[in-house]
Amino acid sequence: MGTIQITNLTFKYDQMSTNLFDSVNLSIDESWKLGLIGRNGRGKTTLLNILRNKLDYSGSIVTNLNFYYYPQNVSNPAKLAGDVALELSGLKDYDIWKVEQELDKLKMDLSVLERPFENLSPGERTKLLLAVMFVDNNGFQLVDEPTNHLDIEGREVVANYLRGKQGFIVISHDRGFLNQIIDHVISINRNTIDVYQGDFDTWEQQKDIRDNSEMAEKAQLKKDIKKMEASAVKKENWANQSERNKNKNIKMDLHTNLDKGFLSHKSAKMMKKASTMQKRANEAVEKKKDLLKDIEIDDPIVLNYVEISHFNQLISAENFQMVNDSVQTPEVSFEVKTGKVTALLGRNGIGKSTIFKRIMDFDQPFEQRGNISIKKGIKVSYMPQETTLHGTIRQVAENSEIDVEQVFSNLRKLGFERELFNDPIEHMSQGQKRKVALSLSLSQEANLYLWDEPFNYLDVITRDQIIAAIKKQHPTMLIIDHDIGLIDTIADEKVMLKE
Ligand SMILES: Nc1ncnc2c1ncn2[C@@H]1O[C@H](COP(=O)(O)OP(=O)(O)OP(=O)(O)O)[C@@H](O)[C@H]1O
Ligand SMILES: [Mg+2]
């Protein structure tokens, strides 16, 4: 049976001051269906790149498995998808049926192979690339965030597909998606890396139990240390005092009949007890340091939201549509009510982001039909689907007149590393970029939030922090996302775009 044995793996990127991985030991079986989880920037993608031998590390990785990686790099996207598939898989023409067989399991029309790769929708590209990597049944697939470009139906199809496979690692922040697929979890914690048997929910339960027992143990140790230290001091004082008295008595009356031997013996015993007590207190302090090292920071976050209570709704659309020669969004009527979260749902490519851009009044090659009215003078915080921010966080905040200290404070609460505060945003991991965009949006004063797939790339703890803030503050928000579990939790209203 094939395995991956990782021993003493240590790694850091050149620019980093501390190791990203420090003497990591892991043992993975080739049949496991693993979910790789951890907060943004913890090194999930890096770990996959290390397994693929793309980075120099110290320690050893012993395996006889063939690794495949998603997303593959498509060198010439103008080529037909079928040719791209052959090139990436190394298959001969006559073996294209192997790709077709996988596409079939992914409920894809085989005609996609005849279309230029670049013309496929992001969801279709994802499925094609997955089909290509899973052609080798004996391979071990490393799948890095396949869900980001998938709509609700796409996630369902890919979850079912992966459930039928064996021997892979998938990174995803969609807990519902992971629960459907995996039987093991690799978790990159704050200080350690663990492997658990179970799905995401079982992992989370175990982690909660462990965290709670560590917190209880820490509280107990704190009490014990205080008691032990106080008792050590008391015993030491007693011993010192009786020694002093003894010496005083000796000086005062050399013929005293005090049993000096007894006193000396007793104070020495007390001294010993005091030092044992102090030793135990020191041990408890050391033990305490080992606790809570993996407990994640999840301080509550707050939206800088100002409600406009004199309007019942901030946006209302009636038989509204955006059209051009080749595309038209379905006709839709909806309202964005004050103090409510409205979710705009629909498959990939149906025109949700186009509607957002119309609300923002951006130039677009579309004509409008029907009506959409947006209250004048309201402050809108818009988070686009892709983060294209450049420069440092400070520069971006200052350009948008957002208080940069507020942005930094929000980033800290989201577990973002302080060392990256001055880095150019374009060099950050996808999730880190997203956290910057999110912190900017949180810090900006707003009456309305337009969030286009805000949860993409964000780790589960960050998602939970956002959910908690939304549930507490009830902001006026129009939101697009394909994580149905999450939308069900926060949305007051749902608007479905359907052909
Ligand atoms: N080529 C690189 N050079 C320097 N630092 C890098 C490089 N690639 C990633 N990093 C940094 O290494 C850390 C780990 O990055 P990585 O992309 O592996 O994280 P991740 O867990 O996959 O995050 P995400 O959830 O956002 O995808 C981050 O702090 C990131 O900024
Ligand atoms: Mg990553």
C-alpha cells in the first residue's frame, strides 16, 4: 500500500523571518480522502507545492505516489479544450475516451472538448481540469480550492465526483462541501499540524473539545500556580524569620536553653518545602505555556454600518434586465430592504456581477431594460468578486479615505499576520488579499454593502466572524455567494436569477 511519510519537514520562504513549517511529521495513506484546512496564509498551497517537489525544504518526504495538481497551468488557452486535455494528461489521441469518461461522471457535455479552452466558463474549466487529473486512477491528486468558481450545482456535482474517488488531498473552506467528501483532515493549526480521522464537522467537534479542555486546564493551572507561589513565599519567610530569631537569641543570651538544633532542622525543612513548592510552580508555568498554542484568534468584528432608517428600501428593481447582442440577464424584480440581507442567487455566468456593476454605475457594454432605482446619496461599500488591489494596505486605505489603523485592527482580528502589513497586496496569498479587501469594506462607513462572493478564499473562522457580525448588526446588504449553507444562515431574502 502506498503512503506519504513526511519526517522533520522544515520550510520557509526566503523573505520570511520564521519558519512556515517547523519539524513537521505526517503519515498519509494512499487511500485516504483528505481535506487540508487552516487559516489563510498558513501554508496549505505551500504544502502541496512541497509534495510536488516544487520548493526546497529540509527533512524527508518518502513516497512512491504520482502527484497531480489542480489548478494546472494551461500554457495556451486558445487551443481546443480537447487538445489542452491531451497535453496536460500526456495521453495519446486515441485515449481521449479516458478524459470523456471522467467528464461524463462530472455531468459535462462532451462537446466542451471541441471548444477553445479560453471560452469555457470558470466552472467548466474547473471540471475539465479535474477530469484530466483524475484520469490516472493510481495517482494521488492535490486539489487546491476547486470550489471558488463553482456555483451551487457545480459544487454538488464536484462533491459527488470526488466522493467516488480515493487518494487525494482537497483544500476548501466550504464546510458543507468537505463534509460530503472527506474521511480525514489535515489541519494546519497556529503551531502544529495534525491529521484527524473524520470529516470537517468531526474535526471541528474534536478541536472544540480539545480547546475547551486546554482553556479549563489553563485556568486551573493559573490558580494552582498562584497558590503554590504564595505558599512557597510563606514557607520561605517562616524559615528566614526563625533563622533570624535563632541568631538573635544566640547573640542575646549565649546560655539560652532554646533548642537551636530543633529550630535549624525545622527551618531547613521549611526551606526545602518552599523550594519544592517553587519548583512545582515553575513546572506548572512551563506547562501553561504549552497550552492554547493552537487556539485561533476569533475576536468579534464590527461593520462600520450606519443605518438609513427613513427609507424602507435602498434599491428596487422592476422587470430589470441588462442586455447586449450576445448576452442577456434574466428579467428580475427585487428590493433591497433596509436592515435586511438579500442574497442574489443563480448559476455561474447568469449576470449577478453585472447587476452589481450597474448598481455601482460602472461603464458596461450593456443596455438596460426595465427599471432599477437606487437611493441617492447613500454610502455603498462594494467588494468585487476578484481582488485587484495593488500597492500597500496603507496606500489603498488612504486613496479610499479609510482609516488605516481601523483596517489594521480588523486584519488582526481576522488572524492576519502583522508582518505582512507593509507588503504589497499583489504578493499575498488569495485568502490574504481577500482579507485585506474585507477589512477595507468593514472599516469604510457604509449604509449599504454590495458583496460579490465575499467568502471565496476565506478560511472558515473568518467566515464565522463575518456571519456573527451580520447576525448582530443586521446591515443592509446585497450579497452573492454559492456556499448555500452560509447563505441560508445569513440571508433574510433570496432573489433567484433563472432563465
Ligand atoms: N512565493 C512566495 N514567496 C514568499 N512568500 C510566499 C510565497 N508564496 C506564499 N508566500 C507566503 O507564505 C505563506 C503561506 O502561503 P500559502 O499560499 O501557502 O497559504 P495558504 O494556506 O494556501 O493560504 P490561502 O488560504 O490564502 O490560500 C503566506 O504568508 C504567503 O504570503
Ligand atoms: Mg492557498
